[in-house]
Amino acid sequence: MVSLNTGRSMWNLYWTAVPKKAGLTRCGKSCRLRWTNYLRPNLKHESFTPHEEELIVRLHATVGSRWSIIAQQLPGRTNNNVKNYWNTKLKKKALRNGN
């Protein structure tokens, strides 16, 4: 089994080994992105709350599309998660409201 709790300098080697050890046809980069954006145990999978929506709109007005900065203010949400939510749900709503 490949340990995911090692230092960053060794991550490339481990992410390359993950698909081989698991019998997957994914590449290491794909495994890393899947872990980062979907499988990590501390990620929220439920819908965004109205408070989170409001915070995203406010922060977007301040920092623009710097999704990693916005995601840092939303525990359990990734920059990819926030970006996708903005593009699919909030962008049109913000434009209608003049933001």
C-alpha cells in the first residue's frame, strides 16, 4: 500500500505508483487530482450554503477569479469546487444583481 502521509518532495513518486498499485489505468496526475478535488476526507460534498454563496460573491468582487484565495475562506471546499460553482450557479446571478 502507498502511504499518502509523506513529505511533498516524495509525492510525485507516490502519485506515479498509486495507479499501478491499485490496478488503475489512470496516470499519477489524474490520481492526485481525484484525491485533491473529490476523495480527501475533509472535503464537503453537500450543497453550498447561502452563507457560502454570499461569501463567494463578495470575495469574487474583491479578488476576482483567484479561486484558491476564495477557497481558503471556505473550509472543506477546493478551488476547483468553488470555481465550478461560480461558473455554473453564481455568475449569472451576480451579473443580474450588478456584481
